[in-house]
Amino acid sequence: MGTERLLRLARRLSLVGAGFAALVVLAGAWTRLVDAGLGCPDWPGCYGELVVPDAARALVHSPEAPLEAAKAWMEMLHRYLAAALGLMVLVLVALGTALRRRLSGYPWALTLALLALILLQGAFGALTVTLKLWPQVVTLHLLGGLSVMTLFLWLSLRLGRLAGGEPAQVRPRRFSPLWGAAMLLLVLQLALGGWTSSNYAGIACQGFPTCNGEWWPSLDWGEGFHLTQTVGPNYLHGQLHAEARSAIQVGHRLGALALLACLAGLAWRYGRDAARRPWLVLAAGLAQAAIGVANVVFWLPLWLALLHTAGAVALVVALTLAAWQWRWPSAVVVSNPDERKEWAHV
């Protein structure tokens, strides 16, 4: 197969992979929301089988964990989707092995990073089950899924630029501290969201903007963010007391305020230079905040909680595309050395 066709295939596969990774993240969120995370008590099979067995065989395998077929199938569907995503990565590695010898500048290191991350994600998936939904692992599993999606998308953008044959004179712009702050705050807020979900603190605060009728209620920050808590026996429905869960919820709200303030500054400062995409990032952030408030007000209905995860996915995609547009302004070609210095300055 010719180089152009291979490159086109790799680009399309990476873009499909980004969308498929988003689907896997949403499937994982739904699995958690319907309490199916331990629908299969073992890994990678389900009661020792590759498909969900009948109740009698499940009882022989794990008498302490009676089969709930609907939850077991939800968990296995999530695993099947994740396995398919892993196969996509392996195909991309195979394509990259051929293309990196033919094309100068092929993003081989990015491809290998994607492979390493998908393997790590598989390990997190196993630990999620074997450690009985330990919040630390569940949160890292969410961050890993979003990171896989982001790497797929960034790889697709890199391959698209390579296929477009842009002149070498185009130089990437450096990210300013404001861009860095936006990325860091988004990662922290996603981690807070995962921590809130894995500790079942989504409605620990009743009402908004107050928490349980108070602007600053009694909060146990130490217990709520005790990251070295012991493992087990089972974190389904959480183990923290009310004040610790309220602290997690308040922390998530404060993180949202900090992120929105940073995104507003980003849009104001770079909205025009990055093809106005930072304004879309701010819009996605505001929509996500509104969904979060609705989840509290309406007591976390399943469909709205899933929409909140979808909002997080959309926010990550929006910031990734805005960052790409800022870093690689393809419409501008700089050939003068003095202009290059100006272009690299932030």
C-alpha cells in the first residue's frame, strides 16, 4: 500500500479512535452509575468466562457474589469496547512502524505514548475490579480514559498536518502560563469530578449555591481528601461520612469556579488569535457547570449524570482543539528569522 494511503488510513483511524475512546468513557460512566462496576467479580472474564454465564455456573465460581445478569452484561460490554479500543491502538502502531521509515516527522513517539497509556488503562481496569472500586483507582481510570481520547485526537491532528504538507517554515507557538493554567485546572477539575463520583458525593450538598442550607457547612477536608485511605473491603456506594463527602462536593464546586475564571481569561486574551476557539471552550465550561448545578438540584438523575460526563468529554475536546489552533496557526507561514522570534513570543 502506498505511503499516502497508509497515512490517510492512520489519520482516519486515529480520529475514529478519539470518538470511540469517548464512547468507552461514557460506557464506563454508565457502568458506575448503575452500580455495575462489580457486576463481574473477576477480571478479565466474568465468573471465569468470556461471556456472562448462567446463574448456576456463576454460583459455583463465586458463591459470595450472586449473579445480576444485567449488571454483569453492562460491565462486560464496557470491557469489550475497551478491548476494541486497544486493538485500534495496535493497528496504529503497526501503521506507524511502516510510516515512520517513509515520512520525516512522523509522530512515532506520540504513537508509542498512546500504546503505553492504553496498556496502563487496562491495568487500571483490572485494579478497579480487584480493589473493589477503590476511589483512587477509579479516578485514575477516568483520567486515563480521557487522556487516551486526547492522545488519539492530537495524533489525528498531527497526521492531518503531516498529510497537508505544510512548509517547514511554520513554527509552533509556545503556550503561555495562561494556557498552562487552563490545562492544569481542567485536569484537576476532572480529577475532582472523578473523586466526587467514586466517593458517591454527587449530592452530598443539597441545594445550590449553598450546601445543605449553609454557605460554609461543617466539612471534613482531611477525611474527604485522604488519598492514602486503606484498600477495601468494598467501596460500592462509598464509605465516607457525610461531612467528608460534603467537603468533596464543595471542593468540586470551588474547582469549577477557578476553572471558569481561567477559561474566561483565556477567551478574553486569545479568543481572536486562536480562531475564537477559546470562546467555545468557555461556552463548553459554562454548559458543564449548568449541568452540574442541575444534577444537584434534581438529585442526580442517571441521564443527567451521564450528560455531565459527556460535558467533561466535550470540554476536553474543545480545549484540545483550541490549544492546537493556538500552537499551529496553519494560516500563517513565517519565513523571516526575526518574524519567527516574534511568532514564538507569547
